[in-house]
Amino acid sequence: MRYLNPVDQFIVQSDHALRTLFGKPVTTERENPSKNTADSPLNEAERKLSSSLMRVNHSGEVSAQALYQGQALTAQLDKVRESMHRAALEENDHLAWTEQRLSELSSQKSLLNPVWYCGSFTIGAIAGLLGDKWSLGFVAETEHQVIHHLNEHLSKLPKNDLRSEAVLKQMKTDEAHHATVALENGGAKLPWPVKKLMTGMSKVMTTSAYYI
């Protein structure tokens, strides 16, 4: 891996942030899981509900990008850094899929996404500085909490919104894989107070993104 000086790192991270928030992020080019799923008509109430849920999930992917980038920046081992970069690339697929679904629902992304990105990047960088085992443990716990949110959203989606359902189910599968990889690479179990703090911060983001 080529060494990047602080200026290079600033440029790379700024480019990634701008792509995540306002541009077209680099993806794995996987096919959208909803591609072959019929777009059933939704009434206005159903459309608003699906839009709100998908906006939350899109904001979650913005935060995930920032977390992984911050952790990769401060990771100590190349193997861990590469694992973070790979996971971030797959999370970009989710970012693209949820954004596409929001467009199909004639809705918009959260206006607070820049706030979530900056905050999550900082948290990720701090987690990385604490050591790779804690950083990986943070990834695993984050993904477990994301899976919990996805299960809740799958139960709340309108029954005929099969396209959103297809996206969320694939996201759930990917998140479970990321959690497993993090633990297999040496992730440590986080203390209970840290888990509760993460849950509280996640609640603030999900509640705000649902409406804004």
C-alpha cells in the first residue's frame, strides 16, 4: 500500500466524504437486489412510511461509511485496514441502493447527513486509536445494532413495498457478514456501558433522519 502523507490523506478523505454526501460513491457494482422485483403501487400514506424508513437506512449507510473511513485511517494493522476498506465498499452498495429507492419513492435524503458523517468519522477514528481489537469489536456491535433496526423496518414496511424489502434483506445479510468478519479478525466484546451509549446515539440519528 502506498504511503500517504497528511495532505494526501486529507484529499482522499475529503473526496470520499463529498462522494458519499453529494456525489456517486464507488461501489462493488453488485446488482441492485430489487432490480427484478415489481414496483407495486403505494398509496400516499404507504409511500411516506416507506420513504421515512428508507431515509433512515440511507443515513445509516452514510454513518457507516464515515465510521469505516475513520477506523481505517487509524487502524494499526494492514489486514484490519484492508478489511475496513472492503466493508466500506460493500456499504457503498447499500448507499446507492437506498438512494435509488428514495428517488423511486419521490423522496429526499436526510438534510442532516453531513452532521452524521462528521460525527461518525470522529467516532471511528477514536475507536481505531484505541486499538484494532476494540475497533473491530465496535464494528461488530454496530452491525448487530443495524441488523436490529433492519428487522424493525422490515416489520414496519407496507406489505406491498417489495422493492424496499428486497434491498433491506440483502443489507441485513451483508451486515451479518461484516459482523462475523470483524469478530473472526479479533474483535473484542464491548463493555455494556459502551453498547448502551451506542444505542442512545443511534436512536438520535434514526429519529431525526425519519423526519428530516
